Amino acid sequence: MKLKEYRVREFRSIWDSGPIEVDDQTTCFVGKNEAGKTSILDALYRTNPIRKGDAVFDLTYDYPKREVEDYRFAVENNERDEAAVVECTYELAKADLLAVEDVFGPNVLKGKSFKRTTYYGKANSRYSLSCDSTAARKHLASNPALADDLRATLGGAADWAAFATALNEAEATDAVNALRKLVANVQEEGLSYYIFNSLIWPRAPKFLYFDEYYQMEGQANLNALITREDNENLLDSDYPLIGLINLARLDHRKLVVTNNTTELKNKLEGAGNHLTQRIVKYWSQNRHIQMRFDVRDARAEDPEGMRQGVNVWGEVSDDTKDRFEAAFKHLNRLLK
């Protein structure tokens, strides 16, 4: 999923940025001091921040100060709509489309993009996603695990209420029970709501805004990291580490419960190789570096704070140095 365009309005020094296109490589802002570059980036960050607590637009502090009371009065008296602070347009990737198709079929979405608009308040947003309920019901009705007569009845259902009634009257097989649960969720909030919030938005990219670099430690205790994450009390050094772990396609929560050594070793080797490829793609100065991960049970003499539970260690090595040392050792053996 990619952010293709966004627009910021009525936020700090920005009255209306106009549509800002985001290309597939790099988008840069160039302008004078106090022109609003930081405000534009800060506004975008808050629409889906890596820190959940930052997903808020505060009317008192963020609305253009000279106009804020007029704005409050106009909204309270229904003289104008709420300010659409940030409107984002996203384009779904193939993997995103497949995630929806696997549940509701290939014809349920009426387009490959959607809009999400964020307003003043905490986590206050609305989305625009067009779905075809008839196509979704026909796909669900075609499930080969269902009895033939039930498939026919479901295929002719005019709406979700009729679809649910047919399911409730059918024999409670595993397939029927699973479908009942899914349809109940759809009925509760609507098809587009379920698809957006359960299948699409969890896949949306998280934004990280910074005006200085976080210092990442080379190791961490995973149990302590998970506790801080659950309590929403992450350290500054945790954010780049979690980002690095996610970029390597690892799940730090699963790492602490992995019981198969071979599986763990393969995951870590694969993660290191994947991350190395991502790094050298953008850092061409040294194409011989290698990223490695190691996950081990804590030991009594490990660094403080890492003596219980499971630890993760990350390191960057230079492959040319490793090869030189290996060749030098081999040469020494030949000379003896």
C-alpha cells in the first residue's frame, strides 16, 4: 500500500496546502524558514503515527490561532463543517487486494484506492471505500464446504439479513459457524467498515517523524521491550529497534516463544539477508556489509537489564573483512 497524495488544511500556519503528490521514490520539500514545511510533515505523521498517542489534532494548539474561536463558533452553530485537517489518498498493492479477495472475492472492491480524512480530536478519522455487497455475498455463498442447497439459498439472498437468516437455519458445521461469525461482524457495522478496519487499514504504512535521530542500542531484552510496548512506554531507543525488526520481517513477540532452534536460525538468517539487501539498495558506498540477528536466552553475566528472559542482538559486519580474515587464516595453515 502506498500513499499517493495528501492535502493539509487549517493546521497551524497551513490554511490549505493544495494536493501534494507523493512519487514512488523521494518527495522533498524545499522552502524558506517558517514557510510551513514542518507543519505539513507533522500533520501527515499524525494520521497514522508509529506512536499511537500522537494520533491527535488538538484544536486549541493546532488550529490557526487567529481563527480558532471563529471556527469553534461556526461549527457549534452548524454554520460550517468540521475542518478536514489531512486528506490522504492511498493506492492498494497486489498483496492488499489479495488480503480482501481471500475473504470476499475479487469483485468486492470497486476500486484500487481509498481516501482517509483526519479531523480535530483524538484518533478522529473517516474513510471512503466503495464495496459491492452483492459480489461479496455471492463469493461467500460459493464456498465448496457448504451444502449445495445452502449455497443456492445464500446465492439468492437479497441482503445481509436474508443471508444471515439462511445461515442460522442451516446445520451448524464448521464452515457454517465460521461464516456466521463473519456475517455477524459485517452486519454490525457494514461491509466497507469491516473490510477497511479489519483487512485494509492494519496494512497501512506507519509514519515516523523526527527532527533528530534516535540512538539505537545494538541489543535489547525482548521481554522488557514487549512490556514497554504494551504499556505504551517505549524508550526513544526502542523505536528504531522495532522499526529495524519490522523491516527485517521479524515478529519480536513470536521470537520469545519460538521453541524450534532450526526454525529460529532460519528466520534470523533470512531476516539478516533480507535487511542486508534493503540496506545496500540505498547505501551503495559499501555493498559488502552484512546485517545479522541473534536471539538467545539471557545469561547471568549479560548486560544489566538483559539477565532474564530472551535477548536480541544485532550487528553489522563488513563481509570483505570477514573474507580477508578467513583467507589469512587459511594462508597461515598452509605456511605451517
